[in-house]
Amino acid sequence: MFKSLRNYHLIMIVWLVVEILIGLTYFIVNIETAEQVVTITVILSLVLGNFIIVCLYIFLFSLWIRHRYINTAEIIKLNNAQALTFGSVGMIVLDSDLSIMWVSEFLEDKGLGRLIGKSIVKLSRDLEQLISNNITQITLKIEDMLYDAIYLVQTRTILLQETTKYHFLYNKLQQEKLVFGVISIDNFYNSLQKLRVENQIRVEAFIKTELNDFANNYSGLLLGNIEDGYNILLYQNEFNKARNDNFPLIKNIREGVKKFKADITLSAGFSYGNAISKDLYDLAIESKELAVYRGGDQVVIREFGGNTVFIGGTIEAKQSESKINIRMFAQSLYNEIKLAENILVMGHAAADFDSISSGTAIIEIAKSLNKSAHYVINQNEVDEKTLKILHELVPESYINRNFITGKQALKFLHANTLLIVVDTHNPQRVDSPDLLSKAVKIIVIDHHRVSDESISSTITSYIDAGTSSTAEAMTEIIYYNDFNNIESEFLWNIMFAGILIDTNNFQVRTTRRTFEACGLLTDWGASPSKVKGLLKNSLNELIDKFALISHAQEIKKGFLVAVGDENLEVHTSYLAQISEMLLDLRDCKASFTIAYDRQGRACLSARSNGEINVQIICENLGGGGHFSAAAVQSSKLGIRALYDELVKLIESGVYQSESATTERY
Ligand SMILES: [Mn+2]
């Protein structure tokens, strides 16, 4: 209290106290003599008077301070109320039964005073969730106004902040974000060349009108020309409308030009999200290119750092995927890896060197782009010979660091993880179907003939049956992207091994590109002699193989079947290799090799030159596969019984029931 005393108050009190002390001293000194009674009496009364003045002074001062305090409290109370109103904050205090006990002035002004005594759900159902602590903050709408609300449990108070303006501006900002679009006209010149001049003009006018209408309907800005393609700028809300309408432009052009006998489609790429304009524009160009690679006649939409959506694009267009230039695919793969958070790569179950080396190549590419990558493989299923050579070529530490099981891979799978499937495109054949089903962004790289069962909804794929092996395709991809900072030298050796095994020592599916790929691998550091040395058949393997081949018979013209001995057990990989060797013999249309595998199961491996559907035959025996490569594994039948069934099926002519193809597995 005394801190607030002004100086003159203090001086006065000190002066009075000094007077009292002097008076008292005088009294004590002179009391015994008692001579000057009058003087003592006067001084004593002065002392008493001063004392009374000091007491009075203190009393009045405390009264004044108290008054000031009360005033301040009132001001603060008033300020608080106005501050809350100014900040658009209201309070609702609840009763123990969650009915409204009190509302602050701010809310009362909004007419919410009428809810006092009523249950909180009268105000909003969402508040129940807030109070039960399921969520920490909600936004609710009360009479056209939006409020953000939090709940203070201890005081059973709901704080409501009126945020209508904020939400309005936020939504406006979201809706008016710019979306970048790039549109190109597929097959324009080729198609026009075939038309009469008047139709050429009509087609061009038709396309331009459609584009212009599209821009007008969705309030967009269209720039460009028909030769180089168009750029379009749209507001996000208008773009969303176009998206909900499935981009009518695409269908209108495809269907509309038909009446002029033209065959023209559009490819469009759109991008949006939180990024600078240049990055969004680049992403739109990439998306448009992706639409072209996928066969055109479609829209590719990408959110910056988010997912890719495809609209349009028919099944016919999908077939052109396998014809896309590997160089373009390499670029696309490179972009996708750069955009992903991390990479997982997976081959087929019971991985061979083609799968393993392609997977390792992807790991190395990802690492050269500073992305974390893992190869998913179940090493228990890999055959012992492959595993032995793998551990001879690849350092143990590398395998431990980079090779993981499907179960471990789930921990690495996030929304923005890119899963690359190599050496198969069949969802049943992958090493971990579970991982595949959970992945969002998928790319397939394969060299097997496209079957009915293929992984759907990929971002992009490279499936080319004209390539000997996935390792060959991966070699070209590395070459085109110039990943010159790959340092793991063993990679070139295992890729070489992948090509050697898939071509059965350059005996099957080998083209000029295969040799070129091997040349590149050698340049980069592969040692063909080392790899060949490791892969060489041991004498025992050769004896096993020739023992089987020596049993081969032609059971019908062009059908060769080799059956092993009852007491012979071989690697399943031998069976496929022997069938391929038999298929290479003159006039052979289909070859079948039957023997027990190391687990004592009767196995059959079938190959055909593309005239005979061995898939149907194998399916009838309880197996499966593709038109020109299929297999059966049976723990019920012995090899003799399997052979007898096979002969019956071949004689029945079941293999003719599907249209022929000239492609070779
Ligand atoms: Mn392969």
C-alpha cells in the first residue's frame, strides 16, 4: 500500500511521527521533575493530536485505495466483456446435466439467450462430440454464422469464436487457387492428311470451337494454338466442376470428329496444389505427357506432392502402353521416383536373377536420386542355386540393408510410397500380394506377354514382350537416364546374370537389343566370364538335364514331351529351361517337361511358339499361366498320371479354343 504513496504524503507522515517521538522523549525526561506540568500537558496533547491525525490519514488513504481497486475491477470487467465482443468470442457455461446455464453478452446479442435452460444439442449436435472429448475443436454453423468452438472441461465452459469471415476468405482462397492445364491434340496431322480439304478446315474449326467452349464454360483462360497445343488456367472451383463433369471436352472431340471421318483425340494434364506457378506448370506438362504415354484420349490430374487421377482412356488405349518408347518411360519413371516419398520394389514369388537384379537396379536408381528404397523378397522361396550365386555376387551387408520381406515392407508403405513391380504384371504372382493390394502408387516393368490378369490402376507401365528380360529393359532405362553415379559394381554382374538366365544363354528371345544391353553392362563393369562361370551347369546338372531330354518323345506332330524318372528330383527351373530347349528344336510347336521337384511334387512346365494355347492345357491339369508359357504343380498326381492326362488333353485338341497370336513368350 505504501509503495503508492506520493513523496509529500510520506514527508508529512514522517514529520508527524518525528514530532510524536520528540514529544514523547520530552515527556519521559521531564516526568520525574514534574515541575512544568502545564508544558508537559500541552506537549502530550500535541502528541496525541498528531497520533490521531496519522491514524486518520492512514484510514482515509486505505479507503481511497479500496475505491480505486473497485473501479479498476469494474473497468477490467467491462473491458473483458468488450474485448470478447471485439474478438468475436462468446462463452457458454453448462450445468452438470449439460444444459445451458449462462451465455455471454456477445452470444446474447446474437439472440442465443433464449436457449438458457435448454440442452446443448439444441444449439448443435456436434457439440456433444466436443464435450465428450472425442475431438478438440469443431466448427459449427449457428444461424448463418460460423463458429470455432473449444470446450474447457474444468469450468464446463464452451468458448465460441465467430470465424465466418475467416472461413469465407479461406474458402475463397481455396476456390480461387489456380489450376494449370496443358492440352495437346493427338494424331492431328496424320489424321488431317487423309481428309479432303473442306473437311480439314471443318475439323480444325470444330476442335477450336470445342476448346473455346470448354474454356468459356469453366471460366478459364485458354492460350496456345492447335499445332503446339494449348495451356489453360482455371480456378480450382471451376476445375472441380469440369472434373465432376468428367471433362466433356475429351468425349466431345473424340465423338465429334468422327462425322468428318477423322480420328483425333485429346491428351490433357492438370496440376494443382501448394506450389509456385512454375512447378505447377511443369507438373501439368508432365501429366499431359503421361496421358500421351498411356495412349491419349484421357486426362491426367496431379496434385502437387499428392496422387494421380486418370479420367477417360479406354481399354484400347491401354494396349499402346507396351509400345511406348522406353526412353519416354525412363523419363517418366525418373520423375515418379523423384516425386515419391520412398520406393519399394518387388519381383515375382520365387525370385530369379531377372527379378532380383531389376529390383536392385531400381534401388540403385532411387538412391542416386537420394530416395530411400527397399527390395521386397521372400528369400525362403528362392531356389538354392540362385540364392548361392546371389550371396557370392552381392555383399552380405548390402542384402541385409536393402532386402526386406513383404511383412517388413508394410512399415515402409505410406500414401506417397511408389511401389515398382518388376518381372511380372500378374497380381497373383508378385512376391507379396498383400503389399500390392495396399499400395496406392504402382508402376510395372515387365517383359512377359500381357495376360488378362494384370495389375490395374498403375501410374504408368512398361510391359514389352519384345524384350528378353526385365534386366534388359532396366539396362536401357539406366542408359537413357544417365545414372552415372551408381557405384555398386555387382549390379552389372547380377543384371548380366538376369539376361543370361532369361535367354537361356542367348538361346531364346534374344534380339539385337539384348546384345546391346549386355555390351553396355560390360562397359559399365560386368564380367561376363565371372557370371558365366558362376552360372555354369555342374556336370550333375547337365546329366540331369540330358537325362530328361533323352526321354523326350513327339506324341503328336509338333508336340514334344519329356518325362523324368520316378526316382529323379530336379530344380523346377530346369523344367522350364528344358521345355525352352525343346521348343527351339525344328518343327516344335509346344513342349512339355514333367518331373518331380526337390519337394517330391509332380511338376509340368509347358512352352509354346504362340500357335498352341498351353495355358488351357495347364489349367485343365490344375495349373495356370499364359498362352505360351504355363505350368502345373501337383502333390496329388504322380508324374505318370500327369503325363497320361496331358496326352489325353493334347489328343482332344483343347488347345485350339483361343485365337492364335504370333507373339512369343
Ligand atoms: Mn524375367
